Amino acid sequence: MSRYDLPQLEIDRRAHIWAQMGGSDSVSHHASKEDKFRDTKMINKIRDQLIDDQLELGRLGLPDSHPANNMKPAFGRLHDFYDAKLGPLVGKDLDEGLHMFDAELARKQEGADHLETLRGILDTERDGESLRNAEFILVRDALYALHLLYKHQLITVEQVRDFFKADGIIKSLGRHLVDCYGEYYPHFSNFKNFLPDMDFLKADSKSVELHWWLNLIDRTTRGKILLRSMQKLFANMAPQRVVGEDISSVKWGVFLDEGFYQTFEWKGSTINPHGNQLDRLKEYVITISEATSTTNSLEEVLSNFWIRNVIFKYNANHIPRSLSKSRPGEPGARIMRQHELAKKILQIHVARNRFFEHEWWFDSTSPIIHLQSKKWIGRVEQKKHKAPEEYNQLKAQCQVLLETSASDQELGRCGMGFVVQGLSDANTIRNGWLNQITTHTRPSLTDNSPSKRDKLKGKLDTLRGHYGDKVARVRARVTGAKEKNTDQ
């Protein structure tokens, strides 16, 4: 079966193949002999797979005019890089014929040259949408090569940061982050979903092979990658003709437009913010937060939250401050209250779901969570060693915000009633988009009910008696044989 026809579950497993062979959540930036052996083994494995990838792309028979034809030469260049450059570079030690300082400079220059090769592969338009699986594999293997250059001290932290600033690479990584999770708005049924939150992505087990560079890039680059990820995540919401009061199409038309990204004034960049963008984005936030057509479903409400969140966190115009200082009767302060409440509720669910992942009975990859008792769900956050102080603080802050948002009418105005419902039942499991995960209660023989305990005890007594008699007979025969030999 082609790597481009693999079911999504198989792709998800392959996403972590390098982590299983020695990748880690952090990079020591030092390579032992064992590291070199393990890394060389993985390099050879990827090199051989890249040959198969090129053959598969050739069999697709794409016309010359197809934009995805750029994919095949990209795979060819990456294969050549692994074969002729990366393998020998990782395997060799510093040249003993050179002074140590000169050898180190030579390696750094070599690393910089190889960095340009990887940049040329990723910073190109490849029409990744039509060959999504091939795009995923190409980006993943290129990022692993970058990881090895950094791990073996061939490139510096500053070079890594600069590498991720190229527009084409930012766009590729935005797609890649979403594809790691495999689901797209508005359909989120898995326990694990993409959330456009860098703190989440830097800690989640699904993105573990990316943590090393997510922790190195600067704030502006993080924001750009997240915005590209969100445009990929919401890409299915193509704007339709606006009918009556329905402004949902306007909402997506603005956010998915390329101009939204290109004109965004990033916090931390050298561009001075302009008041006209403050006014436009402030009005946009108010419109999507207040309009009935974008607050009549849980998915719409949460998409509003994430759109607001990326604007609040990464735009240079201090929009949250402007909204908070709005005059009485204006919606700004109320929107900020509801936004903070939604943020706390989502953080509570993320923290709670991480507790579940540490439970022996929990399988995060299963579409149905099997339980022996519904009480198991409620017990998770009650365990003191599983519920750190930060989690309890989140719950307390959430309660204060709930009390501040006094009336049901205020909660309903921004559609927050859908979000608050996620806190109402402690015996449910919800994913990052607050969709309830199906659970199945399957009592076992070890259930604490007296009847089952008695049945189990009876079976054990029967087995003990049966095998006990057999053991006694065998021992008697052995003892008799020994006594006979002694007499002789």
C-alpha cells in the first residue's frame, strides 16, 4: 500500500516514528556514540523510504501542469541530502588533522550550507492539499533532518529561529501542525484534537516530535504559524453568499482571506501599529461575538474564541485593553468577560484530559473509552497527586467569572451557555472542542459487587482443590520413588 493511501490512523503512528527511534521532548545538544549509532540507523531508514516515495509519486502520473509536480523533486533533494550529506556528517567526528577550533568552524559552515538545502525544500509551493499525506511525510522528514543538524551542534539556536521565519516554511508548518491531529473544523470526534494554542502544542503528546523547535522560535513566528494553522483548520468554511442577518459568511470571508494574514500587525515586530487596524479588528471581534448566526452552536462559539484569542495575543494594537475600556452599554467589557471565562473552561478541560492520559485504563486513540465504572471518570481529578495546585486555581478563577457573568441572558448572548455546559457533569469526558467522547461501561469479574466476588472466590477454591489434589499425588509418587531407591 502506498504511503499516500494510508488510513489516517496509520499516518498518526508514522508521525512519531523518529521519536520511537530516539527523538525526545527536549534536545540535549550533545551526541554520544550511542546517539550517533541510533541516528545513523534512522537516517538510513528514512533514506530508503524516500526512494519509495519518489517511485510512488512517479506512478501517480500527474500532468506537467499540476502544481503538485513540485513534490517529486523535493523528495529527490531530501533523499540526496540524507544519503550524501546528513548520514556522513552525523557519523563522523571532528577532523583530527585540524585544530579543534578550526574543525568546529568548518562544521558550523557545513551546517549552514545544509540549512540552506532544507530551506530550499520547505520554502517552496508544493500544492500540499492535493497530496496531503505526501506533504506530511516530506515536512516531517525535513524537520527531523533539521533536528539532527541542531542536535549534533552543526547549527545554532539563532540559525534555527531564523530558519522558521521564511513565509513558505511558516505556511508548511501551519498545515503540518493541523495534519498531526487529522481532523478539521467543524468535525472533531477524536479525544485528541488540534487546538490553536502554543502552550498546548508545546506540551501535548501528539506533537511531541515538534516540541524542540516550538520552544525555540520567537513570539512573532509562533503567532504567524498559529494563524496559518487556523486558516488551514477552518479552510472548509468557504464564504457563501450572505443571507439576511447571517454574518457567518462574513466572519469566514475576513479570516480566511490572504489579506488578513498579510496585513496583520504582529506584536514584537518592527512595524508600528496603526489605529485603523485597531478599529477594524475591534469591530470584527464585536461582530462575530455578538451576532446570533455565529453564537448558535458550540463549534461557532469556540471558533469565535480562537479567532479572538489569536488577535488578542499576537496583534500589536492592544485590542483587549480597548474593549475593556468601552463605555457603559457597549459590549466590549462583556465580551472580554466571556472570553476569559471560555479560556478558563478550555484550560480546565485540557488539564483534566491530561490526567486521563496518565490512567492505566485510558486509551486516547480509541473512539470509545471503555470503563468498568462511570465513577472512574469523577475520581480522576479527586486524586490529590493528579490534581496540581494550578488546576485547583483554574477552577476557582472559573467560578469567580461565572458569578461575575451574573445572568443566564448574558451567558446566552455570546453563546457561552454551550461552553458552560461542559462543566456541569463530572462523569463525562470531553475533547478539546468540548464534544463528549463516547464511553462504554464494561463491568469485570473484579467488580466489588458481593455476588461477583463470591463467584470468583468459588472458582478459585475449585481450581485450588483440583490442582491441590494433583500436586499431592505427584509429590507422593516422587517421595515413594526416592524411598525405594534409598532402600536399594
